[in-house]
Amino acid sequence: MRLSAIILIGTAVLIAVAAAFGTLLLAFPEAAMAEEVVAVLGGDPGVIQWGFAAAAASAGLSAAAAGYAVAHVGSAAVGALAEKPELMGRVLVIVGLAEGIAIYGLIVSILILNRLG
């Protein structure tokens, strides 16, 4: 399998998981706001609901931004590799930096959820 295909498949899977997570939390807030959750977390239910929405938006939007970045960086990297195959190591680092955007968003969403509890 080519490197560009692997990068695109990985990015698509990451975006799909983040979008599904965000959609579930935003579409069904009553599932996230069950009485047990409010009882365990304590505090105002509105604050907890906005915290869940912020965590979902952080993960989802950062995954979408990472997909956009990897699409552009990956296509430029494949073009560069076609001309100079010895640039493989440098290209992987640059594509990895673009993918790091999704990891930062996931870390922020974990921190938001940790702050709620």
C-alpha cells in the first residue's frame, strides 16, 4: 500500500470516530446528562452539558483540521517524493506534524472532561 493511501485512510478513520463521538454528544444531550452522570459529577447540569459539547467540538474540529492539513501536506509530499525519493524521512516528519493537530485536540478534550469531574 502506498504511503499516501495509508495516511488518507488513517485520517478518514480518525475524522469518522471524532465526528461520531461529537454528533452523539450534541444530538443526544439527555443521554450524556442522565441523572447518574449529574449525581456523580455534581454541579450545574447546564455547565456539564456545555463541557461535554466543548470536549466534542475540540475533538471533532481538531480531527477535521488535521484531515485538511494532511490532505494538503500529503499531496505535496507525494509530489516531492516522486522527484526525490531520498526525502522520505523529512516528508514523514512533516506529515506527522500535521497529524499532531488531532492529538492536541484530543488532549484538550480529555482535559475538559477531567475538569468537569
